[in-house]
Amino acid sequence: MEGYYGRFGGAFVPQPLKDEMDKIAAAYEQLKQNPDYIKELNHIRATYQGRPTPVTYACNLSEKIGGAKIYLKREDLNHTGAHKLNHCMAECMIAKHLGKKKVIAETGAGQHGVALATAAAYLKLECDIYMGEVDIEKETPNVSRMRLLGANVIPVSAGQKTLKEAVDAAFEVYLQDPENTMYCIGSVVGPHPFPTMLRDFQSVIGTEAREQMLAQTGRLPHHAVACVGGGSNSIGLFSAFLDDNVQLYGVEPMGKGTKLGQNAATLTYGSEGVMHGFNSIMLKDENGEPAPVYSVASGLDYAGVGPEHAYLHETGRVNYVSVLDDECINAFFTLSRTDGIIPALESAHAVAYAMKLAREVDPADTILVNLSGRGDKDMDFVIREYGYLA
Ligand SMILES: *Cc1c(COP(=O)(O)O)cnc(C)c1O
């Protein structure tokens, strides 16, 4: 069925919102076959975002480990420093096509807000970003970035004043005026068509990396690794290899440990349920509501996961594994020092798992890691908490 991956996915939203989702789905079906749209998207990617991003052989890290060879897909070099602009730009193009004046979204740590504000500025759309007051206090540089880019950052003071309340506030406003606005979701989650659309927008990562690995090594990678928050950067990478003999690993954050609330390892510990408009696997509290989650990487602390990942987990095509905060921090320092690349804490989860894998598999193997973003945003926090050691 449309919008389903096995029994996961769908669009569990009130009827007015369902009508709006259907309009977006129809527009997307049309646009993805429209040569002018494809041409414009490719032009923006090449001349504005800086795509294709390179694949780098992490020679010093590989040598230090002394096992399989580790390659990095450099989404940290995409404009704004992460993969998120890939889908924000395409979402804003759809908004324009639908005649919308404004895009809206919520943001937690501010990464999605910054990417959306960037795309909105470039495509001349108004941009309203809802953000909890507690997050606004914590994430000053991203708040400044969004405001510099011309977005309105709207403080949300309800409840715990964080991401959950920001989602509710943004949805409420969207329901009031779906005619003129488009809600831009920040990962492969939410009601259909968002998980499918965002997967397609992020598939550029896998398509490019596949060609680049063939060119650089003469064959496909033996293993491909990416971190999983909602699941957009990982599905973007995996989508190019699903039909190949490539081992795929989605890395979830194990945070401080295995107890509920200490991690955000959704596929490791979660169960089936509907949240945020779609059916998938989620971490639940005792009332069946989305549980509080935690990771040192704020981009990974989501209680759910995209429906396609729930499906790939169930079929066993992708191995879902996990990495602790401490292992992530270790990888953050290691890659910075060995190869001169400071990874985002989210991406450092993938690097940490690749470092383990490199020791276990055949040393002749190659491991492709999606380096989803750069770590400048995390630098001050890491140095404050951990100093320069590790
Ligand atoms: C947001 C973010 C993630 C997590 O989101 P996914 O949808 O799982 O990709 C990972 N890495 C970086 C750098 C991010 O900003």
C-alpha cells in the first residue's frame, strides 16, 4: 500500500491534515518526473550546496586500527555542514511549487531549523521555526544563525519547553493555515508522503557514494555504516545498496546505558506504535506515550524511527547496532587527530562502530561510513565536558 513499508508507515492524522498530505504527495509524484524540477534541483546541488561531496579514504585512522579500510562520505562538506540541506532544499522547492508563502518547522538543537532557514532564504520563502525556550537558551549559536538567515524563531513556553512542545505548537499553527504554509519535517518520519519523499531527497548520498567507491576502489564497499536518529542520512546511504551484497549497519545511540531514559536505541528496545502521525517502532513510557530519550548527540535523541527502518529491521536486511556516549566521544577525538576531520557527535557514532567493525572483519574489506555532519557545533560542549583528553 502507498506510504507503507510492510505494516509500518501510513498517515495517522486528522482529516484536514490528511487532505494536505495528499496534496503534497500528488505534487511530489508529479515533480519527481518533471525534467525541469530535476534540472533545477541538480543545479542547486552543484552550484550552491557543493555537491557531489567527496568520498575520503581515512588512511590514518585505517592504519591506526590496522584492519579493514575506512572510507568517509563527506556530508560535513555539504553547505551548512550536514546532510539536512539535501531534504530542506527539496521540501522548499515543493512548497514553492504549491504556491506556499511560508515554511514552518520545529527544531530541537537547531540543526533542522538552520538548514530550513537556509533553503527558505535561497528560495525566497518566509520561515517560522518553533523552538522550546529551554532549547533557545542552550543553543544560542543556532538561534543566531536562524535569525541571521531571516527566519523567525518563535519561543514555545508550554510544558517542558523543549522539542515535544515545539512540535505541538508548530502542528497547531499548521492546522490553522495549511493553505499558505507547508510544514517541513526534518527526517524520514511523520505521515506519508514525508518518509518516502525525504528518503528520495537523501538518496543522493548513496548514489554519489556508490559511484565514488567504484571509481576509487574498483568495487562496491563490503560494509556501509550510518547513524540513525529519525533515519534520513542512513536511509539516504543505504538506498543505493539495498539490492547489493553490501552489509548495512544502522547505528543507534546507547547513550549512558541500557535503561529506559538513558538511550535512544529505538530499534534495539522499542515496540510497535503510532506517534507523530505514523506507525513504526518507538520507545514507550508506562502509558504507551513516547518515552523520554537521551543521547550525547542531540540529533539522535528521538523516541521513534522512520518506518522504512522498522521494516528493514524486521526483514533483517540492515543490522541495527548501538554505540555508547563514551565510544562516540572517543571516535570524535580519534578522527579529529588521525585525519584532521572533526565529526558531528551524531556522525561520530557511525565512526565509532566502523572502528569496531574494522577490527573484526577481513582486513581486505572496505567500510563506507556516512559522515553526516561536521563537529564545529559540538566542539565547545565536548571540550567543556571532556577537556582535550581521550
Ligand atoms: C540531524 C542529524 C542526524 C540525525 O538525523 P537522521 O534523520 O537520522 O539522519 C545525524 N547527523 C547529523 C549531522 C544531524 O544533523
